[in-house]
Amino acid sequence: MRIEPIQADITTLDVDMVVNAANTSLLGGGGVDGAIHRAAGPELLEACRAHGGCPTGEARLTPGFGLPARWVAHAVGPRWRGGDRGEAEALASCYRAALALADQVGASSIAFPAISTGIYGYPPEKAAQVAVEALRQAKTKVEVAYLVAFDRPMLDTYRRLLGAPGAQ
Ligand code: AR6
């Protein structure tokens, strides 16, 4: 699987699957979750409601409805609590769980936001290390995984960790 860092609004990406940074209720929220629900439309909330929630470190599948993406994997990242409360393992588990859903539906492209690094307070550099490591180790039929940065510093972090050309 290729791993490509990009800076984008994840709701605009034409990929088979986008990953949402959700909470355990799966009933929406702020950040990327709010943006995905706005772009997908109200049917997304109904599809999420049918799952009846999702534990931290897992993911649940819905269609993308009004999104360009056909599928959404709603992953629940950990809240940062200092780093010694299993945060890294829970975060890595989100990436693996989303890829497992991608394989289930035969998705060949997937886009991940920087799960947990906004409202949940996970230090971006540490989260990026977990993301890159989890994706590098994954056994999957997915061909390309985009690590989507919302701002330039996050893009630079991903590029540096991935050894991408032009990285700072
Ligand atoms: N496209 C790509 N990335 C984005 C976008 C976007 N449109 N919007 C924000 N980001 P957050 P969390 C980045 O807070 O920390 C919600 O209320 C953002 O800059 O969305 O996992 C949920 O319901 C940051 O780097 O998610 C939960 O309650 C990253 O996405 C809670 O927030 C994640 O930030 C989850 O918190």
C-alpha cells in the first residue's frame, strides 16, 4: 500500500472510503466529524444511529451519501490523557479497523484525517508517528492511503515521517 501525505478538506476527496474521527455515540460532533456530516447530508446520521455507538479504537461502516467517497469508516480515536493510558494502541487500532472495513468492501483508496489530534488533544507529532507505523505494518488490499493534513504543519510532519521529497 502506498502512503501519501496531502493537505485537503477530506470531504472533497474522490476516494473509495474516507475515515471520520467520530466519538463513541457516532451521532456527530465538531471538527472533521461535523464537516463530514454536513457534506454527506442527514442520511448519514440515520445510518450512524443504526450502529448504536462504537467503542474507542474500533470503526463502523456507512455509505458516503452526498460525499464523493462511496464509504465512510467512522473510527473513534482516544482522548489524550498524557500518553500512558493506552492512547497509542487505541489510535493504531483505529487505523487498522478502518483498513479492515476498506478490505471488507473492496475499497482500493482510503483517506484518513489526523484522528484524535483536534478536540481529543493528541499531540500531532506523536499521532502522526502512530498513523505512519500502523499503515506501514498493515496487511491490506488497499492500494493507496492518504494521510490528510488540514494545515501545513501537519502536512510537513507527515512528509518528514514518510521521507517524502521536499519534506522539511
Ligand atoms: N478535513 C480534514 N481534516 C480536518 C477537517 C476536514 N474538513 N476538519 C478538521 N480536520 P477533530 P478528534 C482535522 O477535532 O480530535 C468531534 O466532535 C483537524 O485539524 O475533528 O479525533 C467528534 O465527534 C485535526 O487535525 O477530531 C469527537 O467528539 C483532525 O482533523 C471529537 O471531535 C482531527 O480533529 C473527536 O476529536
